[in-house]
Amino acid sequence: MGYSNEHTLNDLLRRVLQNLDMTEQADALEVKQAYQNIVGDMINKLTLSIEFHDSTLYLKIASPAMKNELSYKKNSLAEKINQQIKHGSVKKIIFL
């Protein structure tokens, strides 16, 4: 029997970070990637910073209009992110 190498790079990175006791940083990276995939290029360009700590996603958006629009959809956005990530969860989104 041959060795099966069916792990994604993300899974391998998570294992390394867990071994280094850096799971919070791994969760933050996973949440950031999910956010960027969900919102698309236009909103990504307007997003100045993305931080994730203690189940809270902090977003700094350059456009006040887009920030307002996203604030109306923050529960939906959190649900979509949580569907994409394997670990951790976004319980709250705060716009800075």
C-alpha cells in the first residue's frame, strides 16, 4: 500500500501551528481567508484591516457607505464565514 497524501496545505499548516501552540493565529488566518473569499474583490479592496480575536471579527472599511451596507449584513456574513471555516467561530463582527 502506498502513502496517501491527501491533506490540504491549510490542514498541514494548522497542524504545525497547533504543535507550536499557535491555534489562535491559525483560526485568525482561516477567518480572514473565508472573509476575503465571501466578500469578493471590490470589498476586499475597501477593507483596510481584518483582525480576529476571541470569536470577534474586527473590520476596518475605507468606505463609510460600504461599512454601513456590511453592518446590515453582519449576521449573514458571520454565518457564511462559519460555514466555510473548520475551526473556531465568528460570534460577533465589529466595524472600526
